[in-house]
Amino acid sequence: MSVDLAFDEQELLPAVAQDAETGDVLMLAYVSEAAFEKTRETGYAHYYSRSREELWKKGGSSGHTQEIEEIRVDCDGDAILYLVDQESGACHTGYESCFHRTPDGEVVGERVFDPDEVYE
């Protein structure tokens, strides 16, 4: 049995990437149907960039890929969870997780790479 996915009016679903080993939430992005199918086909996380309006493979330019361990769908079919094996940091700012700050701006996450060295 296959689950029906409830894509929104922009034909996107929110996708949470979670470290399969530690349980840490790494990032939130969006997937189109094509990105979701590419993820299932390749075993690596693909997303849809709303700002660039294009499909992209996580780690395509940085090498910081997300290998899919498992995919889960929420009860309403309108959000997905990628359980991943993250290569280096998930955040383009160099942190392990995009969720590395408190609301007061305190940095609580670990920087694991220098973005100036990765993104030239």
C-alpha cells in the first residue's frame, strides 16, 4: 500500500531532515514530487529550492550529502521526514544543524566547516 501525499498549492511538501543516528534535527526544506521521486530513486536527499525555483541535491556543491536511511510520512500526508546519514554539516553556514541558535541569538550548535572554504 502506498500513502497519498498531500502537496500544497505550490505543489510542495515540507521535509525535515533528521540525523538517523543521533536524532538531531538538521534542517527543514521543501520537496516537489520530482525531488521526492529523485530521493527515492537515488537514495540521497533532493529538495526543491523555492528561491531558485529548481530541484537540488543536498551536498551537490559542498559534498555534504544526506544519504537516506528511511523516509517517513506524517499522519496527514502533508509532511515528510528524512532519516539521514549526514556527511559533515547540514547548514550552509557551516554548522552541523540549521537549528544552531536560540531566539536570543545565542549560538548553541557546533560549527563543523568553514563555508568560505567550501562555497567559492
